[in-house]
Amino acid sequence: MLMQQINLKPNCLILQKPCLNGIGNNQPCFKVGSSRLLFTNPKKQGRFSSKNGCSKIKAVSVSEEEANIIERESVKVQATVTVTPTVAGFFSEMAIERGLDDITDLFGKSILLELCSSQLDPDTSLQKKKIKGYVHLTTRSAKEIKYEAEFDVPNSFGDIGAVLVENEHRREMFIKQIVLDGFLTGPVNFSCDSWVHSKFDNPNKRVIFSNKSYLPSETPEGLKRFREDELINLRGKGQGERKTFDRIYDYDVYNDLGDIDKNPDHKRPVLGGKLHPYPRRCRTGRPRSKTDPLYEKTSSSVYVPRDESFSQVKQLTFSVNTLQSAFHALLPALRTAAIDTNLGFPVFSSIDDLFNEGFDLPPHNEKGLRAVLPRLIKFVQDAGNDILRFETPATMDKDRFFWFMDEEFGRQTIAGLNPCCIQLVTEWPLKSKLDPKIYGPAESAITTELVEQQIRGFTTVQEAIKQKKLFVLDYYDFFLPLVEEVRKLEGTTLYGSRTLFFLHDGTLRPLAIELARPPIGDKPLWREVYRPCWHSTGVWLWRLAKAHVLAHDSGYHQLVSHWLRTHCATEPYIIATNRQLSAMHPIYKLLLPHFRYTMEINALAREALVNADGIIESSFTPKKHSLLVSSIAYDKHWQFDLQALPNDLIHRGLAVKDPNAPHGLKLTIEDYPYANDGLVLWDALKSWITDYVNIYYKESRNVESDKEIQAWWDEIRNVGHGDKKDAPWWPNLKTNEDLIEILTTIVWITSGHHAAVNFGQYTYAGYFPNRPAIARNKMPTEDPTDNEWELFFEKPEVTLLKTFPSQIQAMTVMTVLDILSSHSPDEEYLGQTIEPAWEEEPLVKASFEKFKGKLMELEGIIDERNADAKLRNRNGAGILPYELLKPTSDEPGVTGKGVPYSISI
């Protein structure tokens, strides 16, 4: 006996020390920091000798049970597999498959586990023989199903670093976690959170790695082949149509936005390539169109890798059901109910009725529609039918005339739904960069004289520019080349536009709006400048001009600030992460929560939001050219380095570097809620990511030598965003600092930026006169007919209402914005929950707790700022506090505040 040989008291365990060259007779010793007991090889026996210079033997107390474990040549390990039941529940599943699976459970062969050692066999240098066994069903409830088994693990087996899983059922199963318990050092955890296919669908076993992270160079020898093979499997071979159970990540262009075999009018430009640069989407492998092989056939569902689909909880809540119900049931019902799809609102009170009286829905077969759309669909007992009644947006609830005011128009450019487009004016006069031979004179029609009439008594134009007080919302060069094509479409119009603002007392005051139509056919260039004024004709023209600018801003927000910069640009990051970073890689584990569900929501968007004749095309100004607009923005404006908040602010002239200022930046507009709160969040994210990266990369040279992280960044630049691969602004990836900046940028876009441009949509655009998605009619001063001018002169309100969206357009957009703005009840907010892999690493856990503390500080900072009467862009009578970047929400399921980890809706 070990305890007797070395004359120690029972219940003491030797700690391995340098002075011990063996304890003899295959006796056990404990290696600090290991998850396994290590035992000396009987073929290489050693003995204790005082010649090693060790005069004392240190021991620690162990229990009698632990002493017994030490003396055994193997350890009993309890394996527990936790499975989450499917969404459908037990009674709605296919009876035959359910019965066969129950028989499998009855015979105790539900799941085959193969335990894999992290070590190679010392004699053969090959992988050690796996320890195999079936787990059997032990408990079943509505929330989880548990399978268990006991394994005899030889003491010489080494650390268990991976488990191979074979699902013996005929249906896939969602495995939450696997726990191996029985080791002295505690359980070994395998956080899975993954769908595991049936062996009848795919005979290959699924590998699940333990929660421990390894850089490629640190991978234990016994796990290297598993690591490499799993990445090969995830990449696929780029061939064949993907099946629903596949977990293959690959790239493709946007060529699936319409079924051109059924409707040739749904043909849209292929996005991705030299002609129309664009980020890549996930390849589905669907067959090519018969009409044109450049296009992909559409189908009733769009493939995403199986683990990118919505979680069980998310599928049971409104997040997915509501959106799908709106797309497939509610919106068609609205179109059916509409007598005339082009019919506008006759008076403003009819708009108010959407919130008060509601809109009668025709009879429909969707019995569950009201259940999944409880915020929108109300049942009227007396009438015996459903009505669509919208909740009053918070902005309108505070001040029903908020949308009328110029102060609010200016405030929302820095504290509203699209606060990332306003720019500082640095040159005068304003000039276009378009070809003057095609689009007319480069110099703006907004003259010095006109501006100084507005700011007389305050300053001059030159002084205002010098003092950084002039700002512009500039869609002139961006939209002007599209005007002719958009105007060929029915029910919409377009201008190039510039809106000039003056910073006074910390708030932005609109000074002038320039609208322009380029030469079209025999019509010459038309452009006009509108100003706030006191005369009734000028007042109404100013209101109409604002409506057009707001429609431009709404389209740019939805197609660029929101869709392109967050959803679309992020998909290549997700694909590259899964193709090039092993699940064992610490950076994979860092990024994982920021990528959850994004690919699924993107696929859903390609089905019904950004598709041909979808919601965006039918309701926003560019109509069928909408996604092309985002491609133009990607080509001309998108840069990876400018996705970082500090760089974006500097680029737009809204900040300058200042080492003495908070966050190292001095803001041009001190009370800039999006920037003020965003920079605090950016710093918190960067601090957390800095700590995390430095824990795993002890030296910067390790970043450059990490073959997985280098392949990841190379693939993002050259494949996922390959249309921009030659751009000079791509950051290098050689040091810890490079990696930290890249990761912080990606995480900011998926969390903070997305929250700022998404969750306020219903708040600011739910009352659509504040942010109309479309302007249907031109200005009455542009080549007016006698009837048009007479209508404007006699009934200017009617002219404005005819410019606004039609009833069906307004209700369609309001419905979708209500859903997209709402947080899911199971929303995972920044810092709220710690990932299992982070929790098991003490240094990472400590850093996360520090990060969590900074987010709590941000909550208090935002509350304090919103209560400060001096901050006029977030405090005042009828003004909505700015809470879009408040990290957590205490009102789950509602619109507004809260920053989730990922782009999950």
C-alpha cells in the first residue's frame, strides 16, 4: 500500500514534486492543475530516494473515499448528457419515429459516447483507444431529458479532452451539455448547445470538445487530429445542396432574392463581384434557375448551418413566430383588406385611429395569429373579428406633436434612429463630386447669403465653420445618380438631398434643405432650396421638404446603417469563424455569443424583407432598387476600420483625438447621446477584450504564429469581403493590439451599433409622419401642373398626406418595426450571463466580472445623463430619454433599451 510504504498517515495524498522520480509499483500521484489522476508507467518504475535532495514530503488530507480511488487502477466516471426537448413537444412529433426512438431508449442505447484522451499512447504515438459506452434515459421533463452511464476510466488514460457522440435516434437532438463526474479534481464539462444529427441521416460521429481553450500550438497531441478534422468537416467541399442537418459553412453571392422562373420581374442584380460588390452570404447549394444559371432557385426554407438556427426558447417565444406570422399571415391579410393599395390617409386623424380604433382584419385561418401577435392583434368580442391596433410609440405618447418640430428633427440626427450619418462641414461652399456634365454644377445651391439670413446675429458662415458649428446630412451624391431609375417606378419619387444644420446652445437647428433632380430626357437640372420661415406657403413647403429628407434618411438607415453594416457585413465573420477557428480556440469562444442567430435572421430577411417585391421593396423609396442601394453604399462607403466607433466619429468630423479627454476623444458636439454612451460602451468592450486576449496570447508574436487566427482574418478579407480585398485600410494582424482592435470592432457592430439602429425603430418610426419610409409624390414646386399647385395652395395638408406612405405601406412597415424593435423575453444582454468556458478559467472569469461592473456603471451614467437638464438632447419637456445603449432592459419583450450580445432580430 502506498500509505504504508512511505509511512504516512492515512488520508494523505502526495503532491508530485521535482524530487520524486517515481513512487514505484504503479502507484498514483496527483499533478496540480490537471483534470485527471496521473499514474506512473509500470514499465518505467521509479523509487523514492533521499538522494534527490528532498528531506521532506508534503502531503494534503484526503478522504477515505479518495484514498480508495487512488488505490484503484481505474476510476468510476458518471457521464450525464442533458438534452433539451424539441419545440414541437412530445405529442405533436411523428408517431412512428417517436415510437422507434422510445424503443431505443427502452433498450438503453439512446446515445453512444466515446471518451477521447488528450494524450497519445506513449508506446505507439497513436491515439489511445477510446472508451465507449451507451448512455440510457433516466429522467424526462418538459424542460430537459437526462441520459446517464458509468464508465471505467483507466488511471493511465490521461485527461479527457473530447467526446465523440453518436445519436441512435431517428431524429436529431439538441444536446445542452455533457458532464463527466468522478475525478478528484471535479467534473469535466462539455458545453454543447448544439444539434446532433441522427446516425440515420449522417453516419459520422459528432465531436464535442471540453470547455478548456487551447491555441493551435498548445493543443494536446491526442486532440490535434480531432481539431483539424472537425474544421475540415465544417468547411465542406463546396458541392451539392445543403441538408437541414448539415453544419457546413461556405460562401456565395446574393443571387437568391427572387424566383425568376415563376416571375421574371423578380430578377435583381446579382450582388457580389466586380459589378456589384457585396459581402458574401452562406452557400445553400440549391439548384440553379432554369431561366438564368447565374441565379439560385428559391425554396420554402433557406438553409443555415444547423447550430445557427434559433434556440428552443427563442422559437417558442415571439421572436421567430411573430416575424413569420407577420410575413406569412398578417401582411397578406392587410393586402386583402385594402380596397386600394395606393390609397393614402385622407386626414391626420385617420393616422391616429391606427392607435385608437384599429384596423379591421378580414377573416383568416391563422388561429394562432392573435396568440403570437398579442401586442398588435386584438379580438373584438362584439364584432366577432380581429383588429390590428398599434401601441402608441413612446415619442408620440410624450408629445403627439413631436414630429412637427424642427428642434426634434435636428435632435434625432444625433439621438434618434440613425445617429451615425451627420457630418461636420469643413469646406464651403458645399460641393458635389459627381460629373458636372451629367449631374449639373458641383457647387451647392445653398449659398452663403441664404445661410447667413438664418444665423444673422449669431455668426458668419466662415466663423461657423471655423468654430465647428455647421453640420450636414448629405445624401446628394449618393441618391442623385439613382433618381432617373427610381422615378420610372410607380408610386415613388426621389431627389438628391442636402440638409444643413447649425449648432446653437448644444442643439442642432436646421437651416436649409436642398433637393435636386438631375437632367432627365428633355428636362433640365431642377433643384431648389427650402428654409424654415413664417409665411404659410414656405412653412408647408419646408414640411414637405423635410418629409423627403426623412424618407431618404429612413431608406439609408434601413438599407445601410442597419442591414448592410450589421446583418450583412457580419455574416462573413460568422462563416470564417466557424471554418477557420476550432471550437477549442479561445477567440472562437469569445465571439460565439455575439454571433448567435444572426444567420437565421438574415435568411429570414432574404425570404421576406429584402427579397424581390418584399417588404423593403414595396414600402421604401428606392423600391426594386433597394438592395442595389446597399451594394452602392458598400462599394463607396464601407470600410472595416470605420466600423469602429472612435474611427467613425473622427471620420465624420464629430470627434478629434485628445489624450486628455475622456476616451481619448474630444467630441465636436458635446451633448451627442449616441457618441457619449457609445464611447463608454466601446471602452468597456475593449477593456474586456484586451484582458481576454492577453490571457491567452502571452506574447504578441503568438498572434502572428497562430495559424488559425491568421487563416480566419485572411478569409474575412479575401473571401467573405473579397470584393474589397485590395483596399489599403484593412488592419494588419500581427500583434495583440491588432487583434484587440479587430475583435472590438466586430463585437461593437454586433452589440452596441446594432442596438442603436434597431431597437428604437418603432419608437421613432412607429408614428410614420416622423420618419416616412417613402415619399410618393414630388414637391409641388417641381414642374407643377395647375391642379397640383391648386391642391397644394388650397389643401396643403392633403398634399403632405399624398406624399406620405399609403395605408397598406404604413401598416406593413409599422407591423414589422414593432416586431423588430422588441426584445425577446430570452434576450441575452451584454454582461448578463457568463459563458461556461469563461467561468471555468479563473482569470477570464475575473475579467468578465470587471466587464460586468463597467456595464453596471454605464447604466448609472446613462440614468444620470438623462436626468441632467443641461443636456438638452436627452432631457426636456416631451423629450424621450436616450436609452438605446443602456446595457440591460428591465422590461423584456418591449421596445427600446437594452444591448444584446448579438444581432438576433
